[in-house]
Amino acid sequence: MLVNIMATDHEGCSFSFLLDFEGGVEICAEEAVKEAVNEFLCTDKGLKIYVENNRHFNWGDFLNDIPQEICEHFGFRIIRNDADQNIVVDANESLVDPEGPYFTVSKIAWDTDGEDVDLPDVMTVYHKELLNEGEAIGCVDIEELKDRIADHISDKTGFCVEGFDIWP
């Protein structure tokens, strides 16, 4: 069982880490941590840190100082999250472009009949612009899809396309 611990201080600084409990056993993570801390504080190193911290030992001290061996004695391991950035997100936020899924079409080779025209190297083509009513993108053969993309780009710009790369 993995337990995510997010610690925030009174100034709003925060950090997080995971505790990995053996065998998925239901356990109170905070109690297990406190028991591990108590055992650590009974060691010479733990007692020294406790005294140096004015008889205080917090979550940051736990993360930075407690040995894995003591944690393992209480059935868990610490998995550090040393990310450079933590981001808080809305769990219900849509991760899809408002227009829907799309392809990025790049390295477009244009057929301009020698005309000097300023055309884009990259274009966005939405799935819905390529599909017939009730059709799913996964049901369209890749060659047919490339033809539809080329036709769509040509219709938008007025110039034929000789080739391009696509990626979802």
C-alpha cells in the first residue's frame, strides 16, 4: 500500500514523499511513522538530532534523518520525491484541448508551383475536422487519414501538400 505524505509548514512551504507499506496491510501511517521515530530517538544518533533540534522532531527531520532500516522494522519504506517542482491541480480539470484531440502536422512540403508564398511549417488539425459523422479516428486507415489531412490543409490554405509528418 502506498501512502502519500504532503507536509506544509505555517509559511506555506511544502514537500511530499511516499511511504510504501509491505503487503498492502491496512495500517495507520502516521502511527507507524511515530513509532519508527520513537525507536530512532532511542539511538545515539536520533537522540543527538532531537537534542540539537531543541527536543523537536518533525516530518522534515523524519524524511531527512531516519534510517530506512528503522522504517522497515515497522513495515514500510520511504520513497523520496525529490522533484524540483510540485504542482497542485484541480482533479476535475479537463486535459483535452477545448476543440478536442488533434494532430500536429509538421515539416509540411508545399506545392506552390514556384510561387513565393509564406506558408506555415506546422499546423494543428483537429480529429473532428477529419471525421465523418459517427466515425472514430481509430477506425480510419492510416493512409486514408494522411489523405484527409492533406486535403484539409489544402482546403485551408489553397495550396497542395506534397508531404508532412504527423504526431498525435
